[in-house]
Amino acid sequence: METKCSQAAQRFVERRPESSFYRTFSPFPPACDRTAFENLPKELRKKIIQDGEQFLGFNFPRLRAVDYMDFKRTGRRTAFENLYFARRRALNSLVLAECAESKGRFMDDIINGIYFICEETAWQLPAHNNYIRDTEQLILPDSSRPVLDLFACETGAQLACILYVLSGQLDEISPYIAKMMMEKLRQRIITPYLSEYFWWMGRDEEEDYNNWTVWCTQNVLLTAFLGDFSENIRGKVLQRASLSCDYFLSGYGDDGCCDEGAQYYRHAGLCLFCSLDIMDQVTGGFYDSLFQWKKIKNIAAYIFHAHAADKYYFNFSDCSPLAGSCGVPEYLFGKRTGLKELMQFAAEDFLRSGRPLYNDEGLNLYHRLITAFSYGELLDFAAGSSPALRPGDIFYPSTGLFIARSPVYALAVKAGDNGDSHNHNDTGSFTLYQDGNPLFIDIGVESYTKKTFSPRRYEIWTMQSCYHNLPTIDGTDQKDGAAFGASLVETSFQEDSASISMELTGAYLFQEGHPPTADAAEPFYLRKVVLQKKENRVEITDRTNCKNVVMNLITYEKPVPGQAGEIKIGSLGYAGYQGARLESIEALPVTDPKLQIAWKHDIYRIRLALTGECFFLSVTPLAK
């Protein structure tokens, strides 16, 4: 395992001056700096205050024990989480509004919010209320032994940010508010962080780490360096956080691909950036060289390459195609890594999306404040820079993600295996956008429940390969796990075309390694996907000696059969096929709230029964 972050921490400890151990961490001005807040762009200050005014007199929702127990009893997450997150979003908006206006009219509601959150029995979500990874959750929390999950750490960072920006205003009302907040931060974040072990912290290279590692680490760092903690405590946090970042990076390929998808990039790559940036600021530059490390640059650039068109991103696993717009954090990541194309893309995406104050559902106050104070810089950069470059073709060998583009099409194909974080059984699947519109799609995931992260995960339809653009072989679909994946993967990028080919039988579970109805010869299932750029045509060729194969194709627009071997896909394109007969076209009702965000109407599944050893699909635009 590379230990570049830990080495930076060690160099700092060894070379630090006798006095002034840490530089003051001042990522943005406190509210008492009126000049800074009054110099924010007028439209932004107005928007911030209006956002806060929605929560004047806010009735912070009650969190009852039965709401917490509901997850254990029913598997539903929303009964508790909707109330829990509503408290935090409201408080963030109130705090920002008070900072922007500074008239005191939001303070009573802010104090109410602080007390409601500090009086919660625990900060971890019911779905995360356990001490050992992948074990059964406890029905209620043990208040004497806090669990550091994503949102306990997020809550700690939120309160630390409030202390940093509003300590003077809080102390004018009562010195006991800040005292209580600090005690909660010590009990619920810092003490367990330094005395307990949670799986996401990292101590074993065999462990699979994901966004939890840097998402939690980022927020513990914010708690330690925005809260009033001793240099001794901060030193211990710095060293442990550095080690966690090393473990996180050890699970990434050098190509920087996020196997959790574009939506999780913002809690993976971006949280890594934030963690490194905080540690660099407090040590006076000891982590600066890491931003020029090719691996970090690749991690930063991933979101640029994963963009399909307009609001859409290429999505696999649990990622939604609407992964959220880029903004200030991505812009700053590009700035630190010297990636001007990422800065340009983030600025354009921010403007295209309507200049939101936040991209993470309003839960992270730190990101909201960073956005406020970099807002003007981003707008100035956007006004003075050229349009963002169009991303080129790329292949990520660490995950098998292939992306290619033509003037009309944006194509992604997933090779790799079925052992990704937030995995769906989707090895070999493709997604295709035409002129920015979804044509062949990856559905995404429904609202999370207890079943989503349980041994019954693959009973959920959206996880199954038969609801991706993949074959079902003699009634058998793909199986989960890193052992089930593609082999013989080859790619080619030419001026006029781009292609990827692979062997897929390894993604399916067959008796003794053979499909039940395969010929006596060694079974094979070869898929080749080609984007013909000049002709604006996508070709999928599957060759197999397996029997009873049904091809599944998922579309957003309604498919309508035409003449033999042809299907019209809405008003976008034609799918011509050979070597198969049409078995069925079925509507897949979109009823889940999370899916309804991405898909505004029903989606469709085409099923084609293969009639020979070669299946050919050609996708072309409708003539205009």
C-alpha cells in the first residue's frame, strides 16, 4: 500500500516548529467579518436570506424512538431519515441566512435547531446502527457508545461549522450553548474516533473501502479543526485521517475511476479532495505535492469523463443518471490539480443547473459556505474562459468502463466484474445517449431499504442483469461477486470508430463452468460494441454457442415494432436486429420516488430470442 498521505503527516510532525503547531484553519470568514459577507454577490446574498426565511419559526420535527425502530421492524429507511435530514437542512439554511444578514432574526431558530440535534440520543442512522460491518443493526442506539457512520460524522462537522461562523453571536446569548456543543462533539465524534475502530478507518489492505472512508474522514477533520480542540488531539486526528486516506487510495486504480459511479464521486473523490485540502491548509502545505500525483489528477477528472450530456451522467451500479450538477467543489478540485478542463466543465455545469447553493441535498454546511465564498470566482472564471472541451474517448481498465462519443452518440460499456461497491450485475451492459437524450439506459436503483444492503440484495429487480442491456442464457442471469466478470477485454480507439469486445460467460454461474445447454465445445459468449463515428451508428455483435438466449434491452422511450427486424425507439432512433425474433415489449412502471427523479414516465424492456449463433443490433438516428 502506498502511504503518501501518512508520509506527509510524518514529515509535518518531524519538521514542525516548536511553536505554532498548526496554522489557523480559516476556510471562510466567520459571520463577525461583516465586510466579507456583505461583499458576497448581491444575488447570492438575497438567495441565501430567502432560503433561510422559509425556516423562520420552523417546527423542528420530533424524532421518536418508534421512528428509529421502524427500520428494524419494516426495513423502511424513510420514516426516520426524512425527519432527521429535515432538521439538518433547515438549520443549515438558517445559519447561512444569519451569516448573510446579521440582524439576529434567525438566531432563536438556530438555537432551537442546535438543541434539537444535540438532544438526539444518537446521530447514526438506524440503517448504520451496528459496530461490525455487514452485521444486523440494533433496534435502538447505545447512547454510551456512539457509532461513527456517515451522518454522525456529517452532524459533527455541521455543528463545528456553526461554532466557527457564529460563536460570537451564540456567546452573546449564552456561553453555555458553545460549551454544550463542544461537549457533544467530544463525546460523539472525537473520543470514539480516537478510541474505537470502525471498518471505514482502514487497517487491513484486504478490506474493501468505499466512499465511507473519505466522507467520514473529511467530516472528522472538520470537527477537529473547526472545533476548539487541543493540538494533541488534532495531531492524533491528522495522523489517523492520513492513514485512512491511504487505505482509500489503495482501493483505487491508477486510472482514477470511481466504481460507485458519478453520483458517488461527490462522496468519494470530492471528499478525498476535501480531506487532503484541509490537511494541507492546517499543516501549511505538507500535502500540496499530492495534488500533482497522477492518480489524484485522474480521480479528479473522472467526473468530466463520466458526463454523458446535459444533466445526464453515465451510470452503473447504484448510481442515478441524474448524478447532480457540478459546482464549486469540482471547480476547486480542478484548480488544485491544475486541470483547466475540469474547472471549465464545473463552471459551465454550475451555470447550466441554475447556480444551486449546494449539490448534496443541503446536508453539508461546509460545502455550502465554500460555495458561497467561491461563487464570484467561479462566475468570473466562467465569463473569461473558453467553452469546456468535449471529453474524449477513454477506457478505465480498473473497472472496465469504456466511453466513446460521436457528434450524435455518447456510449458507455461496462466490462469489469460484478464485485463493485454498490454493485449491480451489469457486466457487459451498455448505455447510449442520442443528442443528449437517453436511448438505451441503465435504470439505477430504487429507494434504499434494509433489503438493499442485505443478503437478499439481488432479489431486487434493478440489480439483476435481465434488467440491463444483457442476455439471459437458458433462464440464467449474472451472479454477484468479483469472481463473475468479463475476460478477454480488448479496446480500440480510432479516428472514425471506437470499440470494445469481451467474453461474458464468466459473469454467469453455470454447473462446472458450463452453460447447461451449451454445445460440447467450450461455451463462449462474445460481445463486441462498436461506435461508427462518421456514420453515427452503434453496432452490437454477440456470438455464442449457448442455447436458449434471450436478449434484454432497456429503453426510456417507447419501442414500437416496425417491419421485420426493426424497432423504432420513440422519436429518436431505429434499432435494427438480426439473428433474433421479437419475444415481447413490456412497460416497466416507474413508481419508486427515487427512480421517478430520473425517469419521468414508464421505461421499457425489449426481449429478443436469439435464433442462431450470431446476434447483431444496429442503432441509428431517425431521419430528420
